[in-house]
Amino acid sequence: MKDLTKLITILGPTACGKTTFATALAYKLNGEIISADSRQVYRRMDIGTGKDLKDYIVEGKEIAYHLIDICEPGTKYNLFEYQKDFINAYEDIISRNKRPIVCGGTGLYIESILKGYQLSPVPQNEQLRNELADKSLEELTERLKELKKLTGSQMHNRSDVDTVQRAIRAIEIEEYNLHTPMPERLFPKLNYIIIGIDIDREERRKRISTRLRQRLDEGMVDEVRQLLDSGINPDDLIYYGLEYKFLTEYIIGKTDYKTMVERLEIAIHQFAKRQMTWFRGMERRGFKINWIDAMLPTDEKIERTMQLIGG
């Protein structure tokens, strides 16, 4: 009898082929996908977040997914909400005798559910926000680093704090946790196995560059322009970082197209590197990640995974 409560976790840097592999595995195991991507939660942010929903159809069968398209752009989805939504999705999947498979590249989200961080909602601190309003990202990052030393926090890695607004929110959370006792909140201990998709650095860089140009050709600029035209504040899109930050700055006239593409490409490469830094950090913190070569055929990846999970 297979243990359907065992969570299969698939992680890896951007452009490594996680989703294609995860959906093929879900097809094999009668599973459903729980996304671990901090930006795919937003509706109408499709091309820029790389949802690739066509990947959720395998041999004519639609693979069910969760925590994608669950909130409106312009809002600030957070880690506390992710934990809550994850547990609801996980319990729903196993209640229907399906196999839960979490897939994504947001290391903070993944680690929070595997480790069972005890979190509570953190209110906005307007006084603190006003105090930090004129600080640069470098100054905010340094303050955050000092706060994390005091709190012992492993949250808010640089891959998740790449804009001023995100850094201010991270400082707000760490300040709150420093001065406010954490209420006891139960988070179930999960039985899990982690599969990492390991991709050569040069291959990863090549895929990132190719994919960026494909997404620009597919209308990524128009996607961001439509979000702005719908009334979303430019600062709210810039908050999401990467594609939405650089494309918004281009559309509102802060930069030209060529410069935007060059800076965005560099930023995505840097982001992928930071993702790998997070995953290596997880290994140092005691997580066993079973790495599988991204270049292997999907069938071989599945075969190796089945051996690891005892299937």
C-alpha cells in the first residue's frame, strides 16, 4: 500500500524543466500539483511568471494544479497565506486518494512547509515604513541582514528581496518577530522526499536567454501594459520584481527597450544563481535533496524518482 500522504517535492532553478517533469510524474502517479511559486498565485500574470499551463496537459489528460491564479495582481500575497493555502490543498488532495506533488523554485515557500515554520500574520507598521522610505535597496538589505542575526531568522533570502518594497516588508516582518512573542500555531509535520533538478550552469544560462526572448515574442510587454491599463499601480507591479519590474519601468518611460532587455536578462541569471544558493543552504540545514540531471529524458527522470520513493 503506497503512502499517499508522502509529499513529493520537486525543486530547482528557473528554466530547469521542473514543471514538465512534475506533471509527467503526476500523470504516472495519479497526482496533483501544488505550486511553490510566489508569483504564479496572481491572475493575468501568465507569461512573465512562466505559468506554461499547457504543460499541465499530459497525453490528453489535464493534471490538476493548486495555488496558481488564486489572487488579484496588485495585492501582496505572503508566506503566512501560502502556508495556510498549502495545507488546505494538501489535505484536499490526500482526502481524494491522490498523490500530492509540490513543484516550484521559491525556496522560502518550500522550506517553510517542509520545516513547518510557525508563522503569524504581521500587520503593517506605517511609522517604520516612513522611516525606511528613502533608503536604497543596499541599505535596506544591510539592515535586514543585521535584524536576521538578532532573530536567528532563515527567511527573506536575497532571491525573495529584490525590490525596495519587498525589502521593507521583510524588515517589517523581522522587526515584528523581534519584539512580538510568536503565538503557538500548529503546522503538521510532513513526510516528504525532495527531488532536485540539477542543470549545468551554461545550459541554464542558455535556456534563460532563449526563454526570455520567446516570452517577449509571445507578448510579455503587452501583458504588463494590460495590467497597468487595468488600473494597477506601477509600484505594485515593480514590487513583484524581475519581468514585472523591468517591463513596467520600460512601459512608464524609465528606460528604453534594449536596456530593459539587457538588464532583465542579467537579473534573471542572478536570480537563478540565488535560487541555487538557497537550495544548497537547505542541504546545509539538514534537508536531503536527491539531485537528478535535467538533461535526462523525462522517462528516465521518472524511473529514478520511482526508485527513490519506492514505487
